[in-house]
Amino acid sequence: MRGTKQLNRMSLLVAAFFLVGLGLAWPLVAVEAVPEKVAGASHCVRSGATGTGDGSDWTNAYPALPAKLVRGDTYYVADGQYPRHRFEDAEDGDKYITVKKAIEADHGPTAGWKKEYGDGVARFRTIQFMKGHYRFDGQVGGGPGSWTTGHGFEVFHPKGGTMIQILESGPPHKPQRANYIEIRHVNAQCPSIDVKGCAVYGCTGRYTNITISHCYFHDMFGAPLAIINWHDFLFEYNCVARNKCTPAWHSEAVSSRGCTRITYRYNWWENIQGTGIIMHMSGDATDWAVYGNVFLDTGKPPLGSTAHGVVADNQNGSAKRIKIYNNTIVGIRGICSGFRFFKGAGEIEVANNLWYDCKARAHMSRLTHDHNTYIRTKPPGKKTRAHDKVLEDHPFKNPGKSDFHLTRPTAPGKKLPAPYDKDMFGNPRGADGVWDRGAFEFMRK
Ligand SMILES: [Ca+2]
């Protein structure tokens, strides 16, 4: 592809000089302005490849990701087992390095390709990002409808530990930075809930513009996400399930410190044990949006348990401008199925959420709340808000099978601006006249 691009530019230059030679005006600047919309080169990576190993096609694929990758290029990875990889390629402006699962529909070079290279999983033995501008994309699996299946990439270590680490500890006086990292369609897990581990750990530097989507982080002893000093973080369409917490080893689904401009939307959180599910542990938290999620305890072991709340703080630091809208909260046990910010510093709003069958009361602390529905769940206080509903009958399709789609509209929710105006399937909220409560919008036909 590079060759083609150079050839095209050469041809244009030759044409330009030819035209200038003819006395026709063709300012050279016009040639320079030709858009360089040409992607970088594509390389093939295939475990067990026995060709020349130069990555040029599927016969001569690299047997593993090379230690040094080229900025702007794409590396397609076939099914198979791969060693640990540490991404530490010098950055070059905003040029990404893309590492994609090779699939039948998108596998770069065609020579030597076999479709059985692309119908399974590429499994890495831990991943480390020491620089920014990377895309690590399993391409398939995960998200609504296939929360736990089909992920193109897997990160697994038989002894547990950190699966995906962003930055190693550096000197405290000079924190490193990791910016612009996308992690998609990745299944990361420990061998069992009794093995200590973390799916994504980034606690030693400063982190901005990170996206994690369509991943499945599950079955580990500890917090699946441990993040400190993250800013502009989007966490969407992921499933986080089954962790373990003990008095000696506290945990939650997300252990967050000093994070700002964070969105948790359209995720499925299941059977989480700990202080809470999404926990602000210390430092100052501002501008969080938590919407369109399902927080569920199935009632089957390993059971979840929350102490402070579904989204809460740990009585340290402050929390300000937190929006918690349109979540479905089911079966939560422990002490609190609500949202508590003991150090709430204002502009924290909870609306349009739908509780069902939670054993823990939906306590709220230091926030404003209304337009919520509590079904077989104790509301925050004896006096409900003007637009709250406390009900016995549920409106779900099949809660026994964790299907919380609605069979009928709920009491009208509060109308909110974009981006809160769609559910996880993109259904517009309120288009049928009723903005429903909970994660799933009911669409009247
Ligand atoms: Ca509706």
C-alpha cells in the first residue's frame, strides 16, 4: 500500500512538472494538498507460521507480534496462542498502531489466508502498554446480546495477576502518561474466582482518552478495574462479572481514584462483591456519567454484595457533577442497592433508574433523586419523591433468565438531553411518548 501511495504521488509530481512545462498553471502546492488518505501497511501475525516470518502474508506471517511495531501500521493476528506483549513503540504525533484480530471479513493481506485462521480466538499471555496511541481490537464478540461470548482476543495467564496493564510504575516525580488507547472485544479472566488478578490496571501515571468497549472481564479475586488519575475514559458495552472480595482483600468492580470525565454506559455488571460496584475510593471525582447499565445479582453463587452502594464513594476525596440515569438494578444484596456519595460536593443527580427485587435498600446520600421506580425494593426513605413509584409487579420479559427488556411502558421518566436519549441498542428514548425508566427503552409499535 505504501508503494502504491508513493507511486501515485510520483505520478502527480511528474504530471505537475509536465503541465508546468507546457506553460499551464499548476501550482505545486496543489500537489502537496492531495489528501494522504492512505492507511499504513498491513502485517500478518500467525502463531505456528513457518514461512520467512517477515509478516508480508499469511504464509510468511510473524509467529508472534514483533517487539517493535511501525506507527501507522496494522497488525492482523490469527487464531492461536501468543506470548506476553509489551507495547512500547515511540509515539509519532497522532499515529496509531492497530493490532486487530484477523477475521474472515477483515484480515489484511489475502495471500495464504485460510478462513480457519479467523474463526477462533487469539489468546495473549498478558499485555502491557507503556506508550499511547494504540488500538487493540478483537473485532468480534461481546456487547448486548453476546456479553460473554465470541471475543476475538483473550488475555489470560494461568497464574492470574494483571491481564492488561497500562504503564509500569515510574519515578514518582515524573509520572508517565498514557493517552489514546482503545481496547475492544477482549475477554480477560483469571483461572478462577480464587486467583488474585485484575483485568485492567492503570495506577502509576496519568491517563487520558482511553476507551474500553465490548470486553468481558470476569472471574477474579480482586477488582477487575483498578484506575488512578484517569481522565476522558469511556467504558461501554462491557460485561464485568464475578469477582471475589474478603475482609483482608477488599475489592469492587471498579476501584477508581481521582478520575474525571468518565462515562460508564451500556454495560452489564453481574455478581460483584465488595465495597460497591463502581467505587470512587479517594481523590476528587468530577463529571461522571453512569447510564443505561444493568447491575445484577443473579442470586446464584458466587453471590455479589455491596456495602456502600452500586455507585458510591469510600468517604474520601470529593465527588461532583455525577449523573446516574436509566440503569436497571436487580437483586443487589448487602447493605445498599442505591447510590451514596458521603463526600458529595454537588450536582449529583439520580433519575430514571429501575430497581427490582433488591434485598439491600436503595439508600441515597448527598444527591438529588426523583423519577425512580422501586419494585420489591425499599426506596431510600419513607417519603418518596414526587415522581417516584414503589411497585410490586415487574414489567420485564423474563427476569428469571436475566431478560430485563420491558413488556410495557414504565411511569414516565425525566426527559434528558443527549447523550442520555438512547438505550444500549440505540433505541431513542421517549419517541413513543414515554421516556421509560431502566436500561431498556420500551418502543410502542
Ligand atoms: Ca418508550
